[in-house]
Amino acid sequence: MEPSSSPPAITEPAAAGSGEPLAHRRLVFGIVAIALLMASIDQTIVATALNAIRGDLKAELTWSGWTITVYALGQIIVMPLAGRLGDQFGRKKIFLGAAALFTVASLCCSLADNIYLLVVFRAFQAIGGGAFMPTATGIVAEQFGRDRDRAIGMFTSIFPIGGIIGPIIGGIIVTYWSWREIFVVNIPIGLLLIVLGLRFIPSSVPKATSRIDGTGAFLLAVTMLFGMYGISSLGSAGAEPTDPLFIVAMLIALVLGFLFVRHANRYATPFIPISLLRGRGFGAMNTINFLFGAAMLGFGALVPLYAESRYGIPPLQAGTLLTARAVGMICVAGLAVFALRRTGYRAPMIGGFVLVAGGMTLMSLAPHGLTPYAWLAMAAGITGIGMGLSIPASNNASLQLAPDQISAIAGLRGMFRQSGGIVAVSVTTAILNHATDAGTTQAHSFVVFAAILLLMIPITFLVPDHRGTW
């Protein structure tokens, strides 16, 4: 590969039709990987700065927490939208637009002088960050041809890296500078992404020339917004399922969801085809992704809290338990990716679910022969190994069902997983708010998460298995 040579004018149909990997594929993978890593870091880096933000902006804790919640909500809403937009208008355009929005929003976050503006700017930042995954998936699939299954599987190792270094970077920046520099560091990276993307990412031919379904996009966005807002409100202190806020938000979400489904069934070219939401293959994978997010993402977010409340482990040490999980995940994910063509999708998903369920069960039990920290670290490492085994297979299983709609499917996958995670965290924290012994109650919740994973195993048999290349 010669840096001085111009990138070939690759169009999407040519790449897809030939199946041959393209010359600049590794460079393109590196560019989109930087974007994914930056979005992943921003999911966790702000958590270390909550107290600093609260003190500097004189904000209530609930509003400070919304700097994290709104980022997750924004990503949930934008993932399926960005996937569809990438298919319709070209993935390079949406990717570069996302990078520009993320960069500008990061600058605005660093300059915010009150908590309300900061939450608004974080929402715009989430729109940019959420658009990276579906567009990056489509771009990499075009570049790697018949090797796209392995390339997409390698995305598995990027997000845990962000989970490892995000809190560390955030702690260093807050300690030696201020919380504002957490957002400032995104600006040069975002500018670099834009320059490299303009230079090396080839343009793709849009898959559809029909007018975009604006009504469907709006209905889906507001359905997710009201649904996730209602569910996240359960996590507030003193919140009850009978609270008017929760009931009204969920009723609005149900009505809007019904209108969205009816519109998608009647519209000639819907924003999200109903075929991607139901049926033996997609219906099963969407269910798996939602439960996967509830069990694995919800579990991960609650591990440090569990270590602190049950065993009195200091916060910084409790946070490193997620590092043990991420290390286990990274170690296995690469091997799982290259074994996919021999194992198919079902075997690694089932094996991974069993391992994660086992690790969660161990974590819920009292330590045997080890210190509490060592016991929890061992259990977290086992869950990481299970995640590294199952995630590459689950990432590819739904994409293989319709390779011509990769971006839209990747966006829906992220939406279902993030939704499951928020539901699990919100419901669990609502239960913990009313528990007399939070540590023991949370141990019981881990057993429930493990049971959910085991119940997912029969569903995997509804997913078409596949060996070899796509």
C-alpha cells in the first residue's frame, strides 16, 4: 500500500459483486476504528467527571447524571436512523457528517456554562457517536469483500478497549486539568477523522433513490425517546411504576409504536422495513440482541456498584473489575472471529452465553478461598471470555441474513442492545432503591441475568446457521 497513491474510485455494487478485498481496506478499517473507539470512550469517560461537573456548574445530581443518560438515549434513537440514511444517501457522507457533528458538539460541551446546555450538547454528540457504528459496518463490509465477516467481527475488540481506557483517561484529565478537557480531546481526533475520511474512504452509490420516509423516521425516533425516557425514569430515587411520568411516557410510546408499525406496513418504501423486525431470522436475532443487552450490558454497568455495596471495595478498585472483563473479552474475540467460518454462529453464541451465565452466578456467590476482589475479578474475567466468544457470532448472524442492508441491520442491532441495557439498569436500580440490603439484592439480580442468558439458548436455534464466507 502506497500512501501517495490515490484511493481507487470504488463503488458499492462493484465491491459487493467482486467479493475481492480492496487495496486500502486496512487503512479504511483503521479510520473507522478510531471513530468507534472515540464513541466508546465517551460512553464511560464522563462518569469520572460527574462530581466535577456537578460542583462547577452547581447542578443537581439528577441533571448531572443526564449527561450520561442522554448520550445512551441519543445513540439508541440514531443508530437505526443512521443505518438507513447510510444505505440511502451513501455511507461516506453520513460517516463524515457524524464526525463533524461529534466534533462540533464536543467543542460546545467544553464551553457550556450551565448543566442544561451541557445535556443538550451531549445529545447532539450522541447523534454523531451513534451514527458511527452502522455506517462504519457498511464501509468495512464494502472494503473487505469476502473477508467482511472477519473484519466486522473485529469490531468486538474495539468497544471493550474504550471501556478500559475511558475511565482512566477521564480520571487523569479531571485530576490534572478540568472536566472541560474531557470534551476538548475529541476535537483534534474528530478533525483528523474528517481529513482521513475525505482522503481515503471511497464514496458508495446509494442503494435507494426513492424519497426518504421522513414520517417513519420521526415516528421511530419519538417512540424510542418516550419509551426509553419512561423506563429510565424508574431508576430515579423514589420512582415507582405507578408514577404518572412513567405511565404517560409509556402510553405515548405504545401509541407512537403502533402508528410506526402501521405506517411501515402501508408505506411503499418504509424507513425501517418490517422484514428487518420480524420473521424467523430477524425476529429471533432482535430478541437475542435485546436480551443480550439486558443481561450483558446491564450487568456490566452494575458491577462496580455491587463490589462497593456488598464488599466495601473502594470505587477506583471496583471500576477495575470491568477491566478484567474487557481483558478476557479481547483475548478471546480475535480467535473467535477467525474460527467463525468453521464453527458457524450457533455454537459460539451458545457457548458464550453459558460462560457469561456461569461468571454471573459465581459473582453472586460468596467468595471461596479468595479475597472478595480476587473472586469478583475471576468471575468478571469469565464473563469477558464468554462475551468475546459470543459477540462476533451474534454480530454477523443478523448481517448475513441480508448483506445488502448491512448498515440498517447494524443500526437496529445497536438499538436493541442499548435498549435492553437501559431497561435492565433502570429496573434493577429501581428495585435497589427499595431494598434493605442492596448488595444481596443485586446478587440476586445477577442470577436473574444468568437465567435470561440460558433462556436465550433455545432462541438461537431459530437463527439460520452458516459456515464459510458469506
